[in-house]
Amino acid sequence: MKKGKKYVEAAKLVDKMTQYEVEDAVSLIKKTAVAKFDETIEAHIRLGVDGRHADQQVRGAVVLPHGTGKTVRVLVFAKGAKLDEAQAAGADFVGGEELIPKIQNEGWFDFDVVVATPDMMGVVGRLGRVLGPRGLMPNPKAGTVTMDVTKAIEDIKAGKVEYRLDKANIIHVAVGKASFSEEQLADNVNAIMDAIRKAKPASAKGQYFRSVTLASTMGPGVKLNTAKYA
């Protein structure tokens, strides 16, 4: 695939053989994010685990100190008093069974995160086939299946991000925007790395962080030195 002129120029700033300290990496990322829009900065974290085994799954959530820079729309499945609580806490959409056909049949997906109270998981479970592949299925480990809907909504709005392994044992997670300061980006990267380090499965053997690459939406990848997180 032919790379654009801007990408080629930006890539010249990055030494592919170097693993950069986090402060140097985010400084480079900001310099190489030259698109006309505010690019998202992502971390791609390859782990030395085998996600096919249940005891080596790595999944969880962390509130980034400076958020993601993105406005997140929250849908809450609840009933009774919890519906009112969710609305008061700032949920963008609240409801119950009546939302099933809207999502299933009409293809309504104007939300980024789904929260559900445990007593609604029977209803939400019917949406597994459409929510699951999009990574939208509520999960207790991520704090999105809970009776404390206020805390769940506040955390998500404050910049909580979920992380989970893909089939190649890589975690892809947004750590901010190109418009963030270097300090903000470094704080966010450190927060996600610390959270994933703490989530290391007891059965994981050998090197845990195999490789970590930071990249903006349109920019080249910058490798991170993971020694400090080991």
C-alpha cells in the first residue's frame, strides 16, 4: 500500500530500531500526527499470554487520568428506581425490554458503552449476537454490570476505557488525542500500562509485555521501552 507524502515525512522522524521512553515516545507521536483533524492516539500492546486459555485472559477497565478526549454516549439497561438514577447521573439513553427491537431490528447503535444492572442481564443477553462482536456487551470485570449505575456512568464519562485481548493476544486501546499535552499522554499511557501489568494472569510465563507501539490515527508507530513496567 502506497503511503502518503505526509506519512513518509513523519516516518523519517522515527527510528524503527529504537524503543523509546514514554516521554520521548509521546513527544514523537505529537510531532508525527499531522492530519487536519485531532487524531486519536492508540496503544497496541502485545502480551506473552495465550488468550485461548481462560486462565490467561486479560480484561478489565481503567479510568485514564485525563480521559480519552472523546465524548462517550452511555446506554443504561435498568428498571424502576435505577432508571431514574441513571438519568440523574447523566446517562444518554435509558430503558429496558422496549430497546431490544430498536437495536436488533432497526440497527440503532447511537451509543458507545452499555451499562446494565444485574437483573437486566437476562434481557441484555438476547442482544449478545449484535452487541458482542462490537465489544458493547456489558461485563462485570469492566464494571459495566453493576447496581451502582451512578459510579459506572461517572467513571465512563470521566475517561474510563476497557481493555481486552484480541485473537492475536494484542490489546488495542485509545490513550488520548494528538491535542493533549505530552504530560497528559504520558500519564494516560502509564495508567493503562500499570493496569495491564496488575492484570497479569498468574499462569503467564516468560516475558509479559512482548511489544508496545504507540501510534496516531494517520501516523507511524513508535515502539515503547517496557522495562519500567516489567
